[in-house]
Amino acid sequence: MSVITTPPAAIPIVAESPATRRALRPRRRRGIRHTLVVVAFLLPSALPLVFFVLGPMVAAAVISLTEWNLLAPAEWVGLDNYANLLGDPATWAVFAHTLYYIAGYLPLVYFGGLALALALNTALKGRSLLRGVYFLPVVTSWIVVAIVWRWLLNPSNGIVNATLATFGIDGPGWWTDPAWAMPSIILASAWKDLGFVMVILLAGLQAIDPELVDAAKVDGAGWWRRLVSVVMPLLSPSTFFVVVISLINGFQVFDQVYAMTGGGPGGATQVVVQQVYDLTFRYGSAGEASALSWLLFLVILAVTVMQVRGQRKWVNYA
Amino acid sequence: MRETTRGRSIVLHAVVIAGALVMFFPFYWTVVTSLSPGAGLSATPSLWPADSGLDAYRELFTELPFARVIGNSIGLAIVTTLVQLITSATAAYAFSRLAFRGRTVVFGVYLATMMIPLQVLIVPLFAELKAFGLIDTYLGALLPTFASAFGIFLLRQAMNQVPFELDEAATLDGAGHFRIFWTVVLPNIRPALATLAVFAFMGSWNSFLWPLVVLRSPELQTLPIALAGLQGQYTTQWDVIMAGSVVSILPMLALYVFAQKYVIQGVANAGLK
């Protein structure tokens, strides 16, 4: 799934012209013809959404209440799967690993992206070329990113450890070492997404009225003061968007983990979705896998709702 | 004062350019490794390969069905893009231009589907397509990609910017909704259509989890799946693995250079809402 398949937090209300109001004015009798037109326009999207999103969503809830290996008939077990999952330390471990990933990844891409956006928002020569280079990893697939970083961070003859060796530093085992495996994944992921965050924050910075910043300058506010007291509050909608998206994507992290470590070594990078995948296709516990994916969905939903609720406290929409 | 500003500007340039070089280095290293026969077996390849060759690429296309894999990726991406353009544009028109009962609710349900992670759907989707006999078929890989809530949202936003006065003029000329859709609204949202097309293509080209689950036969696989398999098969032949990576990056790179405006604009707009 692409990075931006998530709804923006606030749906802007478009100012309605008289023509808009006339077009959308509810009319009592529109007749069967109008209904058919509506159906014709909605059907192409409604069919796939119902059959491949909403239907499976409900089915996942039902499957999560059964014991099923995808082959033999499913057996009804009620809430047993959920009870088993919550009582299993492995479940808490996969959520902990996922949180570890987010805790490393989010500050890295946010502050890295912010620094770049601030730099590129000045009168810099070759700005669009630089922006293009920083954005390049965004269009690369997660699998390629994972493979390339496995090679860069190869413990025996990767370029990173070879470079460290010339400085007399004995590089770590990276993705082969349980302690370094998650940092390796975080590093690769941050490399891929840095440009994405940068472009969003840059767009936010460019939308800020320069007169506001100039006014603060006239009042004698230094660079840091202007950043903290003027720019950051005005940038808060973009920051909010980045945080919401990053958290949603962070909880769903899978591709790069699958291709870099497969959850290893020794389960050190086993994240939630990797566990869902393994439960389904390796251990034949489709019921438990569905329960775990529902738990993940509920966590994502709760975190997103909390952020949307909490945004009033710190997000300023001009 | 002037001097310090100048000095600061030079430092800033140096830092940003150095950062760009670091960001770009993995791409360079991928290409260099793919051109260094036997890379990874003995030592780290040199920064500038002395005896370079295309052995890795030859291996890729002769020992493996890589040409077929590229064809699969291109075919699936094109179909996904075309279908998403159609389903998104028609739905967006309904939400932007047609009055009907429950419109807000239906639109809300559409948007909510964006929040459902694919992972939640893997098991039931797999079972459903298995019941239809669509596992290990192109159609099975394609069907779940046909509707995009993101695309619908993007195009609806664009359509709302198209003045409704244009519709009225067309209506007076006797045009129905299908004519207005085709001749008035669509031509006016070309940039948004281009943005969606690029993202749909990119999304399909790079998608991993669903194709991994559905496409089992080697000759049906897409590039990301084949690459993941390559990694298991050629554990230490990094030149071959990197050649596969280069092959999978190049088309995206071409698309990106060609459509950079729409890609960056699309991302930038996403954050401004």
C-alpha cells in the first residue's frame, strides 16, 4: 500500500457558489431516472469496495471467532482467540517491537524532514534538483530499499562496515545481530521516507505568510525564536498530518521487515503484521491471525481518534 | 553582517549537498555492485569497478523468467491505473455533482475504508478469492486494487474546484450527467487525474503483500516478489540481486523524472488539507 492512503484529518469545506447550491438542492421528485444515474456513477467503485474491503472486513471479524487453518471447516470458538492472544507474551512482544520501530522512525523522519524543509525553504541554489534527489527513495519499493540496505549494512563485506573499518571501528552485525536488527530497519525506512516528510513540511512552510515571520524579525526575534514561536505553530497542520500518517503506517510496518530480517534474528524484529502473516501462512491459524489483525486495527483506530481529538490543543488551522 | 550571511549560506549549501550525496549513494552503490562480477563473494567491491561487466544482468534474464516478471509488473500496473481512474472519477462525480439521499454517509463510509489496513483483510480476501478460484491468477491480484478511496477523495477535491456554472451552461445546452462528466468536468481536472495515475501506477509497481499472497507461480510473479525470492536464492551473489534491484528501480525512475511535478504536487497537497 502506498504511503498516502490515509484520510486527511480535516475535510475542508469548499465555499459553495449559488450554482453549487442549486445543483445540490434536495428535490422531492427526482424520479427513477436520477436514481439510475446515481447508481451508474457509484457502482464501479461500490462493487470493489463492498466485495474486497467491507465484506472481508466483516468476514475477518467472523473468522476471528473461529479456529480455522484455511482448509478444514472452521470451528466456532467464540472469543478464545482474543483471550489466547492477550494472554500470550508473544503478542505483547510483537506490539513492543512495532512501538520500538515507531519510536525510532518517527523522530528521525520528522526532525530530519523538518531540517531539510527549512534548509530548502531558503534561497538555495539548485533547490529543485536537491529536492528531487532527496525524494528519490520515496518512489522506490520497500523491497528494493530493504535489499539494498541489507547489502550496505552487510556485516562481512558491506560498504558501511568497510568504511568504518578504515577508521579503525569494528562495525556491528547490523541485521544479523538481535540488538542491531531493528535499528537497521529503522535506518533503511527513514532513508526511504525522509523525502516524503520533507515535501509535506516544505509545502506547509511555503504556505506560511512571510509577513508574519518578518514582523517577528522586526520585533527583534532571533532565528530560533521565530522558528519556535511563529513557524512551528503555523506549521502544525502539516506536522499533524505527518504524525498521523507515520503512526498509521508505522503500526502496519511489514514489507521492509519481511525482506530485511523476516522477523529475526531470534524474533527480535517480529512486528505485528509479520506475526499475522506467519500465523496465517506458516502456522495455519487463520482465526488467530484475524483476531490479531482486528486488534491491530482497533489500536490504529484508537490512536488516530485520540490524535484527531487532541489536535485542538496544538494544531492551528488558519 | 553581509559576510556572516554569505558564510552561513555557503555552510548551508555544503550541508544540504553533502546530505543529498549521502541520500543518493545507495543508488550509486546498487549500480556499481550490479556491474561488479562476483560482488559479495570475496570482498567489498571498489567504489569504481575496475573489471565491470553485465554478467549479472545476463544471469538475471537467462536463468530466471525476469523478462516475464517485468511484463507482469507493467501489465498489472497499467490495468490497475486505468481501472482506478475510472472508478475514482465516476465516484468523485457522484459525490461532487449528484444530489442523493445519504450522500454524506456514503462518502463517510468510502473514506473510512482508507483506514482499514490491508493486513486485516488478508485472510478473508485469500479465502474469498480461493472460493472464486482466483488464487494464482492475474485477476486475483488485480481485483482488490480496483477501487481507491484515496483516488476518490483526490478527484472529488479537484472536481469541487470546477465551477458549477459550467455544468449549468452545459445543462442548458441539453447535456445530461454523462456528457457533463465527460466533456465538462474531466477535461478540467487533468492535473489531478495525472497525479492519481502516477500514484496508482507506483502503488501497483511497488505493492508487495497482496501479490506475495496471491501470485504463487514463478511466471506470474511481479518484480518485488521475484526480488524477495532472488534474495533467498542468490544469498551471496549480490551482483545478481543488485542487478534485479536496478531493473526494478529504472522504470519508476523514468516515470518520476517525467512526472515529478505531479508526484511532488500530489504529496505536497496531501499535507495542506
